[in-house]
Amino acid sequence: MQHAVMPRVRIRVARQSWRAVQQQARTVLRRTLVIGAALVGIGVAASGARIHSFATEARSRPSVVGPGVIESLIDTTPVPITTTVAWQKVTEIVTTHALLHDRTVWRRMHFDDWDRISPSLRERGIRAMIAANAHVLDGPRRWAAMSTYDWDAVPQPVRALAYLRMVWYWTEAERVGEDFGWHPGDLAPTIAAIVMAESWFEHRAINENAWGRDLGLAQCSDHCRRTLTEMAAAGEMPFLLEEEQYYNPWFATRIATLWFNRELRRAGGDIEIAIRAYHRGMDAALDQKGDVYLAGVLDKRARYILNHGAPGSWALLVREVLAYGSSSAGKS
């Protein structure tokens, strides 16, 4: 009997101890939850205080650059301009900053487009444009190394002055007019005016007509190209060009010079007949179209090449380019 009673006593004591442990655990858990909730509340309150402080304190806000500061760095004043696209004038609005610095704007403007700009702004823009492209005025070594695509990136006003210097160089190098007692330098303005009349200094100019295509600065016709090929085959010309090369200004200005010299010889040294024949051919040189062409070339020679009463932009271009040196002849 004693052995049967003792286990029941131990079991009862064990059950009582387990209940006490459970009760104590519940008490501890309740206290822990209360403390945890309090800590969470404190954390949320503190976080909320920080967010409120961040959102409301002026010193924590990022500074914003006002429009006045931007405009002081870049002149955004609008300027109405014209550009030349496929021989057509297009009106645009650009900022003053773009007119003075944007090369893509310069490439769309011919020198007569600059005449529409106010004198002070025009002078600043043209000077900046020349300074950015002055390397193309360096001379024969530079020109010989440049491709047609290189010239595509040069604004037309700067190209024009570079092409004129090429004409002077080739006129001297080919000794144009010496057979008739002319000094080559005296004939260079005439050849330059012909190039201007033919292509307006657009080296990729193409004129399609009933007789074929006239190409490049010199506007060398199908007949011109065939004749030059024959001259090269006969040893009368030291080079032969592929068609694509007629668009290269370095070659094209030489072609213009050689072709004028050819017509001058056929005209017996008569400059005006040679001018007519350059465009009309010797057989039609004296017709009415020859009259009109001669008058146009002589006008361009006086106004632009010799700079007698030239428009403001052209006169400024000539004056600024002269600052980089005189004729390119003899430069390397």
C-alpha cells in the first residue's frame, strides 16, 4: 500500500509545480508584450518626429537654381534667323547662345543669312565661327589632306573664303594667263567670281540639264569631264579624276582654274570671251545668255571678290580672314 501511495503524491506535486511555471510564464509574457508595445510606440513617435523635422526644417530642403542664374550663364534670348536648305530660305528661332556657339546652326547658314542678324551680334557670331574653323585656312597641305566629307562640316561662309584662297593658289601654280602677259594674281579674282557664279561655294552642287550634269564647285559638265579625260590621256593634264573627286574643293578649284586657262587660250587672251566660254562654250559665248553670265561674273568680282560695296557679312568675313594671313600661295 505504501508503494501505491507515494507515486500519487509525487504526481500531484509535479502537477502543481507545472501550473506554477505556466502561470509565471504568462505573467512574464504579458509584461514583455507591454514593454514591447511601449518601445514600438516610442520608436514610431521618434521616427515621426524625424520625418516632421525633415519635411518642415528649411535648412534640410535642397536648394533650387533660379531661372536668373541659368540665364546669366547661357543667353537664352530668342533670335530670328534664316537658314539655307536645298537652296531655299527657312526661318528659324534660335537662342543667342546657339547663334554664337552651335556649329549645327552655323552649318545651316550661308553668308547672306548672316546679313539678317543685327550688326553687333553678327560680328560676334562670325568671329566665333571663324575662330572655330580657322584650321581650314591653313594652306595647301591642309587642303590636300581634307576629304569632301571634311568640308561638309565647315560652315559655308568659312568654306567660301578657303575656296577663294585655293583659287589664288592654283592660279599662281598653273601660271594662268602668262602666255598673254597677264600676271596670274590679276586673273585670280575673275576665276574666283566664276566659281561663285557657278556654285555659290557649294562643293556638292549638282545641276542637271538637257546635256547632263554639272558637278561641284567648278560645275564641270559632262563635256568638261570628257575633255579633261582626253587631255589627261594626251598628257596635257597631269591628273585624272574619278567622278566623286569633282566634289572635293581641292580638286574642283584646280579644275576651274585649268578650264578657264583653256578657254583663255582659245579666246586668244580675251578675258571677257573666256568668261563667257567657261559657261556657254566657245560656240555660244557671244549669245544673250553669255551676256547675262558675263554681267553676273563681273558684278560678283567687283562686289565680293574685290570687296567693293559688299554686304556687311561678306565684308566682315574678308576682314577677319585677312587677319589669318594674306593669300594662301606659298603656305604649306
